[in-house]
Amino acid sequence: MSVEAVKVDDKQMKEHIKQLKQYGMIIALVLIYAIFAVLSDFKNVAPMNVNNLIMQNSYVIVLALGMLLCCLTGNVDLSVGSVVAFAGAISAILVVDYHVAIPIAFLAALLIGALVGIWQGFFISVLGVSPFIVSLANMLVFRGLALVVLKGQTKGPMPPEFTVVGAGYLPQIFTNIGGTKIELLSLIVGIVLSVFFVLMEIRSRRNKKKQGFVLPSMGATLFKLVLSIAIVNFFTVKLALYMGLPMVLLIVLVLIIIYSFITNNTVPGRQIYAVGGNRKAAALSGIKVDRVMFWIYTNMGLLAGLAGIILTARNASATPKAGDMFEMDAIAACYIGGTAVSGGVGTVTGAVVGALIMGVLNNGMSLLGWSVDIQRVVKGLVLLAAVAVDLYFKKKKNG
């Protein structure tokens, strides 16, 4: 066999493995959701529950987008749950106790998150302290500060202008179809996203063909498109049968688009993958690794501040225990979504699907009345399985 044929076979093998991981995540999401549907007598497919599923896990998706960048470098941020609590507490105190304008309170929470990220980035990039140690220390620091500023008490209730971010809805256009009240904007968004998926897939295939990459089979492409469109329209139809599109869903969609663009189409995005793939080689190629790490953790802090706003708005109050174990959910979302433990491999889509899997698990187990202890056992086993699968595919690719 010629060298060229071996290279082609190697490319095809890598492409097949990539497809298996991508499709496997989506199929796993559907299967887990279906299993809990049967076990809960289809309570989890009720429109109100679908709405709650999105609202309750929006902040996990926000954190997963930031955590993805950390994981791509082979690191994590253990402090995000504590920063969520601290940023949310400050915004609540400003509004409730000091009657500060809500936009200013939002900016304050974002600024706090960014400053925390800069603080961590300084220790990691300038002083060379391990990200694990820095974030572990700050997990304790900011959880303690959240307890201090709230004095161990819940701060609320928050005004409607604040809660709209986490519990409000986009403009609603209701109509009656066959005696059923339906929100039209949700249906329109589902159709638009379906068309968008098709156009993006066509564009992706054209670009891969133009650049000489191995194309996925047409059957595999159609399967992925049909499955993705079915999932999107399932959610939009269910939302249309309830109250329409949550405000927080718009925030999440905008962030997904932004971070997909950054990771796929920008120099900083390629630098993050390079640092995760081989840190020394990236440095030798001229990439300022310390600067990349600094901005990754600054970005993570900013998103933690945003998640703090969303969570406080969703709960209409700030509590000292807010954000508890959020860091674990965000990290698990990335690894379940196909991000390599060693770094250098991972996608925004994978992280979002991973976050949805975690959300479906949380929601389904709660509907079944499982205790928090059992829920943590299940989530731990799922995370362990995801890492084992990643290592299996890595050995298969190398072997």
C-alpha cells in the first residue's frame, strides 16, 4: 500500500471517530431523555417541564462555554460556582439594599466576574501557579466572601425588571390552532434554525471538499441533520405550547454563536487549541502562551458573573449556597461533550450537548424523586464513563 493511501485511510479513520463522537453525544441525549420519559410517565416532555429544563440549565450552558476554553488547554476552573454566588450576591445587595439601578447592578456583577478572572489570570500567567491550585483556592475564597456579604442570609426578593433576565420571555404572539393556544414566535424560530442548520451543513461540506478534507458520508450527514432539526423543533414546539421563548434562551443562543465563531474562525481560537495540543510547540511557534491563559481565565470569570445574574434573576433572590457544585456540572458538560481530558480537542456544540445531558439527568432524577446523594452518584458515573470513552477513542486513533 502506498504512503498516500495510508494517509487517506488515516484521515478517514480520524473522520469516522470524530463522527462517532459527535453523533454518539446527540444519540445519548435522545436516549437518556427517552428513558426518563418512560420512567416518569412522560412528565419530562410536558411543555412546562421543557420550559423549566431550559431555564434551570441556562447558567450551566453559560459556564460550560467558558469552561470549554479552560478544558481545551488541559485545565479546569474550580472557582466558578463560588464566583456565581458572589457576583449574584453583590448584584442583589446593590438593588435591594442600596436601590441601585438594575443595569448598573448587572454591570457590577459582570465587572466582579471579570476582576476575579484577571485575579486568577495573574497568578496563573505571571506567577506560574497551577490553574488547579489557583481556582481551588479561589473556590474557598469567594464562597467565603459570598457568605460574608450576605451574612449567611438570603437577599431578596428581586424586582420584576431584574428577574426578567432569568425568568422572563421574549415578545409573545399567541394564536389558537384547533382549540390549542400556541405561541407563533417559537415555531418561527424553530423553522429558521432548521433552515440555518441545513445551510451551515452545505457550507461545511463545500469548505471541506475545497480544502481536501475527508467528507462524512451523505447518509451520516443527513442523519445528523434530521436528528438535530428534530431536537430543535421538539423544544420550540413544546415552548410554543407553554409561554414561548424564555429571555435567557436568547442570551444562551447569542453566546453559542459568539463562542462558535471564536473557536472556529479566529486566531485566538486556533491559539487555544494549539496551546492545548502541545504547549511547548505552541510557545516555540510564537504563541504567547501566558497571555492566552490569562484571557481564558478572564473570560471564565466574566461568564461566571453573567451566570450569577441569570441565577439570581431565576431565583428572584441571592443565597450563600447559590452555584453549589456548578463547577462540577460545567466540567462534566465539557468532558461528556467530547472535550479531551488532555486538551486540544473539543467543540462548542459538544459542550452544549454535554450541558443538556447533565440538565436532562438532573431534571429526570428530580422528577423521579431521587435524592441528591443518588443524583451525584449517577452524575459521577456518567462523567467517569465519558472520560473512559474519550481515552478509548484516543487509543484507537493512535493505535
